[in-house]
Amino acid sequence: MHSNVKLGKSNIRINPVGLGTNAVGGHNLYPNLDEGQGKALVHAALDAGINFLDTAFIYGIGRSEELIGEVLTARGDRDKVIIATKGAHQFVDGQVVMNNNPVFIREQLENSLKRLKTDYIDLYYLHYPDKETPKAEAVGALQKMREEGKIRAIGVSNFSAEQLKEADSDGYVDVVQDRYNLFQREAEVTLLPYTREHNISFIPFFPLASGLLAGKYSNATRFDDGDIRLKNPLFQGDAFKQNLEKVELLKSIAAEKGAEVAHLVLALCLKIPGVDAVIPGAKNPAQPVENLKALEVELSDSDIERILQAF
């Protein structure tokens, strides 16, 4: 259905179902990760026809990039894979601060190239804005690195609409990555009107709302102490109960289509005008292959309308 899509104004083409790799070497994000399994799931994704990998320095403080670099070296098909990575996190006296300073961002990019064992990165994002650096200046530094052939496309993530406009004042931004899912649709009002008008691809993170939209939870679900979801308002009290009721509608539509809820939701995301790709994460090698089923889900306008109305 989607053979491939273009990233923004660049000439990069991707399969619109990519792979988010924060569970590949992201030891600071998940307990007890098995690196062998992480590499196996990247291999499985690439073997299945996924060609878009999304990583970041902060996933395992460089470890995710290193493991992806090992996979690409073993495969010898770097030119077939589109790699996105991100920088902005700086460790100062043990604390993390955001830094978009051109000198720091260049250093981060050079370090990512070494870890990924490659001489170019397809899509490089400013992962978070900092407070000090003028956004057009930060993006200008990335543009210079694009001219040097070190990156092919420029992205920003977690930027407000105002920061995005400033960052894109010279028209250099190709991709915006931000939160978007059926429960959290602010981007439809804040970011998507701008990205559509300026031919910038929008890529949602948390499209499955930390699993809530995958239909895996019920009223009986209990999360362990320290589980990241306990801090998420979507998972609290009455809101959680109401959200589960909305997911029941998704279950019935998915059943009509012989699809799983997660694949229905990913397919729906790709139908939102301006959303060009999704990058669901995975913990085991079967998941990325399963996620490709999202491309087979047929959604009519009335299906889309029904779902968006319910949320």
C-alpha cells in the first residue's frame, strides 16, 4: 500500500513503518536488556524490509548506536539502511543538560558517526531544544554538516511550534518528531498545520501510548513500582478506565478487519495528513516483522472518522 515515502524536502525514501531502537542497548531506559536480542531484532527488521532505524545518543549513552553499527558492519549493506539519530544531551557534573550549541552538536555528530561506524547519517535530529542557542543557528550548523556530506536530512524533536518556526526560518528542516497518538492529539493543532504547509515530514513518537493503544491492558492490570507508566496521566485512576473503554472500540474495528489493535492504530497514524512514518519500538525480533502488518490494514474514511470521533 505504502511502497515508500519521502522524508520532507530531502531525496531520502523510507518504508513508512520503521523501527524505534531505544530497547536496543538502552540500558538506562529499560532494566535487563539483552544486547544479543537487541541486535537480533535489528537484523530481523532489516531482513523483513524495514529500512528506517531511529536511534539516539541518549539510548544507552551511545550503546544503541554502537550495536546498530555492529549490525550494519556485519551485514555490509549500509547504503540500503536509512539511519536517524539525535543529539543534544550533555553530561555536566553528572547532570544531563540540553545543548544545541553548534560546536557541541558537531562534536555529538562526529561521535555518532564513530559509534555507528559510518561516514554519514541519513537524518540527524536536535533531540531537544536548549534555552540558550538561537534555533536557526543550531539548524544552520547542521546545514553546514549536510553540505559537508556528513548528514543527508535535518530534523528537530520536542520543539514547540514557535521553536520549529525559528529553526526552519531558512527552510532547512526536513522532519519533525513529536508526541502524537489518539489520546494526545495536540500536534494536529500546534505542529501539523506548519509541517504540512512547509513540506516537512511529521513522525510521531509514542504512537501506541506506551502500549495502551496496543490493547494489552485491562482494568485488572497492575504496574510494578518504578514502572514509567505509573507517572503517565493516561494510566491513572478514572482516566485509565475511560481510556480502556475507548480501546474497546479499536478492538472491535480491528476484529472486523482481522487485524491487531496495534496495527490498526499504526495504520491510522499513517492516514493523518502530514504523518509520513511511524517508528514503533520492539523488544523481541518478532515484533518489528509484525508491525509491518500495519501496511496491510485497509481503512475507509468512515472508519477513520469513527475512531477520531471516539477519541
